[in-house]
Amino acid sequence: MKWLLAAVLAAFLVYLVYEQMNGRTPTVGPRKRVCDYTATGSVYEDIPSALKRGIRLLEVHVYSDERDEPVVATTPQTNGRDFADNNVSFEQVCIDIVNDAFPSKDPLILSIVPHTDKSVTLNKVAEHLQSIPRAHLIAATHIADVPIDRFANKLLIVSGGVRGTELEPLVNLSWDDDDLRRLSYQQALHPRDPAELKQFNTDFISMVVPDPTLTTITANPKDPLAYGCQWNFFVQDPPGFVEKLSRS
């Protein structure tokens, strides 16, 4: 009886080795680069609610209040306005991130859209960001081609138009540079050079953002995915980062 049990066990071990060698046993390995993943974005939403839904891409539209403090609009503002009627403080945004965004195997991407050129206000944005525990901040640029696992539990800051301010050194990816494109939905849906945009998105990142003049979308919000656009504020699900089906 003992020899029969030993033979069965040996056969089972041989089977496991065979399956492993032929790639039939699933293994868990490192994930790909940041630019190889799509993400659903949230804007004008209560941040704790968005984070609890699993959203890892947030956009905040920052204005300056009457005391030059940075505030974040909670509703879209009328074109031309340089202040936000309905807002929360940027400080509260940072508090919400600290309380609800971590721990996570994924980074949190925070897109900061400034609607003021006041250095004093943008410097205060930097001050509030630096109040976030240092373990969540990272001094790195050109992050699109970096493995996403390297940014677990990190806050990645995306912005533009902040050169010469204290916020500039904290920005990890800027749409003022060549490795990030900020596109309206119409620009992403009807690019001037579709092949060029698709090629760009194999190593860099395009974010598809709300257009203040666009009231309705008649096409599928997911259509920009056909050109490889990774960060989309029009798609509602799934939350988190999803690997792109193909880089071709």
C-alpha cells in the first residue's frame, strides 16, 4: 500500500513540473509600464467617494480665492471666469488623499489644472502637497516608460503651466513637455494623424479630458482607446489600471 501511495505522489509531482515547464501554471510577475495601462478618470466628484469606487486618476481644477488660497471647483465653471463659486480647499483635497488613497498596489495620479497664474497660489498648492507623507511623493519625471509597480503607494502629479513656481519641481508629468498630451474628446476622436497618435501612445501618454464647450457626446466614449489613449475622463468603468490589449 505504501509503495502505491509513493507512486501516486511521485506522479503528481512530475505532473506539476510538466505543467510549470509548459507554461500552463499561472504565475504572478511584475506588471508592465505606466503607458501600457488605461485608467478611468474622475473630475468634479467628491474625492473620498471617487477613491472608494477604486478610481486612481483624479483631476482637480484649481482657482485662487479672495485670499489667494488655492481652491478646487466642485462643478464646471463658466468659460472666462477666474474664480470658482462652488469649491473645496486644496488643503482638504490633500487630506482626503492621505486618508483614503493609500495603501494601494497602484499609484494615484493627480492631474492639477491651474486656472490662475498667481505664483503665491501655486506655491501654496506645492506647500499643501508637501504636507502629504514623503513616502507617497516621488521626485521623478518622464514616468510613462517606467514599470507601474515601481509607483505602488505613490502620488504622481500631472500638471502644466506651472513653470517658475514651487509646484514645478513636484510635477512628475507635464503637458508642457513632449511625453504627455492633453486632448479634448474631439481631438482624441478625430486626430489629425491617427497613425502618429497611436505610435505616440506606445511609449508616452495621452489623457482625454472634458471640453468645457462640449455638452453631449454622440459617439462611444471609449473610442479614443482605439488610438491607445490611456487616461480617459469620459469612461466610467472599470476603475483602477487596466492593461491595454495591444501595443500594435
